Amino acid sequence: AGPPYTQLSPTVPTLRLLMLMPGCFNDDITGFLIEVPIASKPKYVALSYEWGNPRDTVPIQLFGQEYLVTKNLAAALRHIRSEYGIMAFWVDAVCINQADVAEKNVQLAQMGSIYKDATEVLVWLGMD
């Protein structure tokens, strides 16, 4: 199961951001998605990471629902989230509806500007 994706605006260039809730290292990973117009210059961290084995997944909570992500992504989120405040991330596997081919094509075409316009870009190389 996945988050209840809504269709991105067909008329205004937008992107989804993962709003990652604060937590200590061993707390569940929880958050929600928001859609923002690119022109609004949102502040977010773009996360680049190795997906790892797509079948090697663990659950996180989005909108209170279980959503499976790769173990490598979960490890990255666990290590970089704040203990004190909500953080905005752009993470391709979560912020792009992977089941919507048309959306994937539009979002992938915007990836250069998504990374360029990020407040910060973090690269997660994994635990090994």
C-alpha cells in the first residue's frame, strides 16, 4: 500500500515534498506529503541515495498509513531527520507517484531543477 497520492496540478509546475516528522533514532519514521508550486521557491532538502534492492523494504508511516520503502532509504531518513522539528525533503521514491507513468515522466524531466533549487542536497551512500 502507498500514500493516497493526489494528481499533481496539470497547469502549474509543482512537486511533492515529504514532511518528515521529528523523532529520535529508534522512533518510527513518520510524515506526510504536500504539493507546492515550484515558483514559490519552497525550502527543502533533496536526498540522493542508492535505492538498493527494491524487494528489501521496511514500512514507514505516511498520513498514518504504512508505506514500504527500501531499507537504504529508511536508514537515510532515520539518520538525517531532526529530533526537534519537521523537515521538508524531496525524495524521488516517495515524492513521485511511482505507479503513475505520466507523472514520473514529468517529474524526472524536472529533476535537474529540483536538485538545483534545493536548499541543500544530501547524498546517502548507505551503511556499508
